[in-house]
Amino acid sequence: MQELKDRIENKIIPSSKENGDLSEYQYSHNIAYNTVLTIIEYLLEKEKEQMLDFYMWMRMNDSAEAYFHYSDDDMFAEYLNQNK
């Protein structure tokens, strides 16, 4: 979700009032742009909560590591080694 937000912010530049009054198209464009960013922010927070919930579930269930064959140390190491 963060990558989607970054791409939208970098590709779509909302119109500004510095160039005079906004046309109806520019006004609609700004509303759509702000709506999309608001939805993305909400979904980004939801995604973070789900990741934390899953991590806490893994920590509370000793059998989870055996079931997934993937420990929290493995997850942390993978996170640190990811290409950014």
C-alpha cells in the first residue's frame, strides 16, 4: 500500500489555485485525488494493524513457528535484507 501511495503522489500532481480559479475538471480531479489518498491511508493503516496482529499471534502461539516453518527471527531477518 505504501508503494501505491508513493506512486500516486509522484505521478499525479493536484492542481493548485495559484494559477487562478480551478476549472470544473480540475476541481473534480482534486476531489478524486484526495479521495484516493484518503482511502490509501486508511488501507495502509489497516495493513499495518493486520501485520502487527499476525506477529502478536505468532508470538503468543508457540506452535505457529512449527506450523509455518518460519520464525519471527526469520521474518525479521527477511525484513532487514529486503531490497528497498
